[in-house]
Amino acid sequence: MQEKLQTENIEQNKLPKFEYGKGAGFSDWSKVAHSLKNTSLISTLERMEPQNGNPKLNPHHAIAIRLEELRLPIQSFISMPIKEFLETPENHLGELKDGDYYFASIIPGTHLAHEASSERLIEFVDSFHRNNSTINPEIYISHNGIPVMSGHVIVKNDKSPNTIYAEFTNGNFNAFHRGIHSPEIIARRSLEHRIEWEFRNTLKPRGENWQTDELFECNGGVKLTRAEMAERAYETIQTIPKDGDHYLPGYYEVLLEKVGKTGTRTAFIEAINQPSQTL
């Protein structure tokens, strides 16, 4: 759910109208996390919850730190107090890798989700600062490639080799992530070393053989065969920390971002692991 905030002030300053995302209340999520005894989620929410109006670590920055600690590939990002960013915004944006669009988060519920123009990104940040000049929150900005594929990976804490179940889509990530459409690619590993693949919906093969030369258009216009999609999904799973055949148990969200015309790069955007789960 989204709503427009401070529209009148933005119009007076002749700046574009920006969409501000509005999420669920943190107190509600905290109650759910405590009821489920999910210590990782509790810890994340505590970092996200502002206290006494003081600037705190941006929640997306907190997630990036956790992912870096797991040595997972992540999106290129910068994060700093908003006033520091506005002193030399172009210089800071120049630190980011090439991408198709920017994502910017100022405080929970205030973000710019998909903007191709660095100029409009700076206008977004500047408009927030001029209308909220008494606070100086940390801003998080990433420069992302269009997600050609995306997925959820669940790794169980059972026997070695432990169970892996993954769902991938070659369509829009948000629609898949929110359950609007089901995944086209399923990957399973149980007690065997090899991963088994299943293709559904538009990718369902006519016969038993799915390793054909048939091309399918993925999100962002990239055309790949089923085998190429499976290969890239497999390479992504391989980036999860492991000790031999035992992968780090947890829940992972991942994007395969577009690079060039047909290339992709893996970028994890979430990993939920219990603190005791280390390799």
C-alpha cells in the first residue's frame, strides 16, 4: 500500500510528486516476531525502530551488513546521513556500479523504489530534507540492474547433504514475492547430491526433456533457455555459505540482475538465519 506525502509542499517548490511507500507498523511485526520466537527478525526490527527521534542505522543498510557478514553477493550501495549526501550527491552516486535504476530509502516507509534518473533521485532526497530539516536520518541508496530472474531459497537444518528447496521466477519479482503469480522454476535437493529441476506454467516442457534450445523471454527482455535459467539459479545457490555438502540453513531472497544484454549478476536482498547457525 502506498500514499503520497507532503504533496502540497512539493508542489509549492515545483518539484515532482514522489510516491512514498507505507509499510506495516513495526510494533505489529515485533509482536509477530516475538510470538514466533524468531530472534533474527526481532534483532532486525529493533535496528529498524527509531528511538527518541535519533538517527539510526537505515534498515536496508542493516540488512546489507548482515549479508556481507555471510559473504553473500549484494547490490552495490552507499549509506550516510542525508545532509552529508546532499553536500556532494553526484560524487556519492559516482561510487555506485552501473545499473538500470536507483532504490533510495530514507526512513522506514519513505523510499523511492524505482528511478532511472540520478537527477530525480537527488530531487527526492532534497525535497525530503527541506520539509524535514530538523532530522538527519541515514539514507541508503543502491544502483540495481533489472531482475532477469529472482527467487526464494530455503535450506533446512537436517542431514548432510541437507535439504534445499528453491523457487525462481523469470517474471516480475514483486508479483512473485507477493504471491500474485506462482514460480516457474522449482529446484529440490533432498538426500542426493544433485538438484532436481521442475518447470511450470509458461516454461513447462511438452515432453520429459526440458533441456531444449527453445528460448523464453525473462523479465527485462533477456531470452534464455530452460537450461540457462537452471544453470544461473544453480550458480546462485552455490554462493550460499557451506561446509562440504552442508549449506547454511535459512531463508534467502535473491535477484539475478541484468548485466549488459544477456548477462546476470547475483544479488541477495535478504537472509534469515538463526544466530547459532554458523559454519
